[in-house]
Amino acid sequence: MTAGSHRAKLLVCFATVYLVWGSTYAVASVGLHHLPPLLFGGIRFMIAAVLLGGVALLLGRKFDLDATEWKHMFIVALGNVVIANGGTNIAMQHIASNQTAILNASAALWIALLATRGRRAHAIDRRTLAGLVIGFAGTALIVWQGGSVDTGNLGMQFLILIAVFAWSASTVYIRNVHSKLDVLSFTSLQMLL
């Protein structure tokens, strides 16, 4: 791979994350002004589930589910969809979408910390630990805006952080149990639930 093609791929990846991540919270902010938070989230996830499930079927993906797969599916759906999305949508009625997006970025910190446990656990080296400390300190600074805590929105900020923790924990959970379903099939069913 040439340096130019590598740079182009990085730019495409960055633009995709930037546009998808940024537009998610902007669209949610608009939608939450017109629909109740759980209804809005439910509609979003049902549409995504149908679209992803349709693509999975077109690609010939299997939806083989046994009792163990259903258990994994429900745990991940509860953490990733119900608690994470539901809590975030409720909080976004009181917290600006840009602050919500920044607080949600703390998921990377929780995933790195939680991934030190389980079947596929990995240790944290000093550099990673320093990064986690700085990251969590940055998250605290976001909540502690300009030297004072906005006590009127503190509960909603913590709701977002609880939602982020639930999403991170269920993400690490599924990484450790390793579903038999491919990612596309699993994601569509999880969103449907």
C-alpha cells in the first residue's frame, strides 16, 4: 500500500466516523423534540434492524439461534439498546447534543478498562493506564464545566455516563462470549429486540 492510498483510506475513515458520529446526535436532538425519547429510539432501532436484517438475508447470512444465542442477544440488547440508547435519549432532552456526544466518547475508556476481565482479557500497560486516567479526568472536566458543576443537569449527565457504561459493558460481554452469528445478523436482531 502506498503512502497516498493509506492517507486516503485514513481520510475516508475519519470522514465517515465524523459524519456518522456527529449526525447521530444532531438527528437525535431534532427527533427528541418531536417524539417521546423511548418511542424515538424504538423507531430508529426498528428501522435499522429491518434494513440490516434485509441486507443480511440478501447476503445469505444465517440467523441460527439457540437458547444460548438468545441469552446473549437479550443481554446485549438490554445494555446496548434499552439502557444505553434509552438513557441517552432521555438525557438529551436536557443536555445539548454536542455535550452528549463528548460524554459518549468516554465509552472507549470503559471498554479499555472492562476488557481487562473475561475470556479475552488483556492487561493494561503504563501508557494505557496514563491515557485512561487522563481520559476519565477529561470526562470529569466536561461534567465540571468552567469550575462549577451544573447541578440542574448533573443527574442527566450521570444518566448519560450510566448509559455509556452499560453500552461498554455489554460490548465487552459479547466480545468475551463470542456469538455464533455474524456481526450483521447479530446486530440486526439485537436492534430488533
